Amino acid sequence: MSHLSGNRLSANHPPLHRGPVGGPGVWYGPDVVGSSDWVYRLSDAEQGELVDAMRAARRCRDDIADITKADFSLPNLGGRLEDLRREVIRGRGFVLMRNFPLAEFDFAEIATMYWGLGTHFGSARSQNTRGHLLGHVVDLGDAFENKSQRGYLTNRHLMYHSDSVDIVSLLCLRKSKSGGLSSIVSSYTIHDEMWKRRPDLAAALYGPVGRDRRDEVPDGKGPWYELPVFNYLDGRLAINYLRQHIETTKRHADAPPMSATVAEALEFLLELANDPALYLQMSFEPGDIQIVHNHQILHNRTAYEDWPEAERRRYLLRLWLSPPDGIALPDAFAERYGAITPGDRGGVVVPGTKLQAPLEAM
């Protein structure tokens, strides 16, 4: 079957990989919660390098979006960030950095330091149709029911999902009055548990699954596309799951209906993701940076209650990053990522998008 807009998959996704994959990307929350292996604390010297690099970058660049890795020299910390990036992409799939310097710096200086640190992980990608390369995660009170509205601009519970990019990074500036906990789960662990318990459902998720673009339609594309949840290529899994986009595909009359087996498989995936025996939950403190590999980690946020004072309300900065050494992706990912070239893929780009790094929520 073919589709006029080129949405249907044919030979652009690899065959299924039968059985568990194992490796460092498979972990269980209760086993790692008491470990400090996934936490990296910036030293005073490393904080000083960030500050020096920020000041140098601001002298040579007027717009933080123009700052490159070459502009943001970190003589000692840079090597450690290389190690952390490899751990995110090739190892456990996530890291929590602590002690990012916030005190005594204004918003533009903090944003510049965060952006500069991000350049050591990859190139920034647009996070919405407005071309925001620097995201502001804050409750703006917008209606989440709007099919095109993004949940990070609300205070509501965000179900487990993966974003449209290789790496997502969050810097906590202020935390909420209560709630807002981050939960992450290894989608590799989910994959392997599905093969052990229900191999029929695991196999079903290697087939094409309809996805709604939710009005974020790239030039020359249709309003929906198909992409398997489980993808195995060159010895690595790439798992892509965003349930809301899957469910709303049915609003398109020409999209193929979801089979009962795929529907059951998606329910089982979510059941596993919400199992306390699998996930890891953490709270963000000011100065914490969470960095996760979207191809092997699903993330979730609990609902939160905010402070009444605007200056105290929960505020995070976010970067979507495409690393130059990212894993190989099947051709099918080009439907969501725009391309599959490491370092130059992912993000939200539609006709008329103007890339920018705003210093305030818009």
C-alpha cells in the first residue's frame, strides 16, 4: 500500500530483532536508586571554567544561538563532558549533573552557560513551531486539551514518552512548591521484559505504528506518518514512543487503523513503564541538569503545585540536542527527525520556522 504524501513505510525500516538485547542500557530503578554512578557533581574548578567560558563567549557573540563548541572552551571539564556524553549514548542512557552555578548570575549569563555546556553534547534543535532552540519549561496556564499545545507549558502530569530528538537536557532554575517529580525508565528494559513475558506483543511493536504530526507538518509531508516503536539497526535499539501522537492519528481518515494486537502492546508497554520495579524517580533541585538519551529512555513528570509568587514558580530550561556521534537510525526516522544524519537531525521544523534562542518564555 502506498500513500500520496509518502507517509507509508515500505523497506525503510529494518526487520525485528527477536529476543532481549541486554547490555548497559538495561537497568532497573530499585537497583540504581541507591547508587551515585549516575550523578556527576561539578567541582568548584569546573564551575569556574563554565563561568570563564561564558564571559569569553559573551564578548565574541551577541546572540547565544551563535555560540558554538569552539567558542566555549572548557580545558578540563570538556574531557569529562565527553565521557558523560558517551555514557548517555552508549551506556546507561542518562546522567544527572549537579552544582551548575546559578547564584550571582543573571538570566542571560545562566542561559549562556547552559547553552555552552550543551554544545559539548550536540547541536541544538528546534523544540516547537516557533523555532525555540532554548526551551522554557514553565506553567503558562495554556489548555493542554488543545491538540497542538505542548504539555511542558502546563503543570499537569506528563505520561512516559520520548521527544523528537536524540538527547533532551533539563536545567532546574527553581522547583515547585510540591510535586513535579521526574521519573525515567529504560525503554531497553521494557523491550527485554516484553520479549520475556509477551513476545507476540514485542514483535508487534516492530511494525509500523501511525503517528499524528499534531499540526506540526514539515514542508512536503502529510499530517500523519508511520514509525515502529521498536527499531533495531547496527546492533542498537532506537525506541520511539509518544502515546498521545499515536492515539490522535485516528482523526485522519486516510490513516490505517490500529490493530488490536498493537493496541494491547502499547498498553503493556505503559504498564511496564509505570511499574516501580522498573522506573527511577528523582526530584530536581536548583542547579541540577538531567540529560537523557531519548532512544533508550522514556521520561515522565508528575503534576505539581506551584508557588503563588511569580518569581518563585517552577522554572526549567531545556535543550534538545543532536550529538555528532549519535547511534545509527533507520530511514523511517526521517519522517519524525527530518533526517537521520548524526549531529543534524531531530527537532520541530515547519514552513516559516525562524530559529531562535529566546531569553524568556513566549
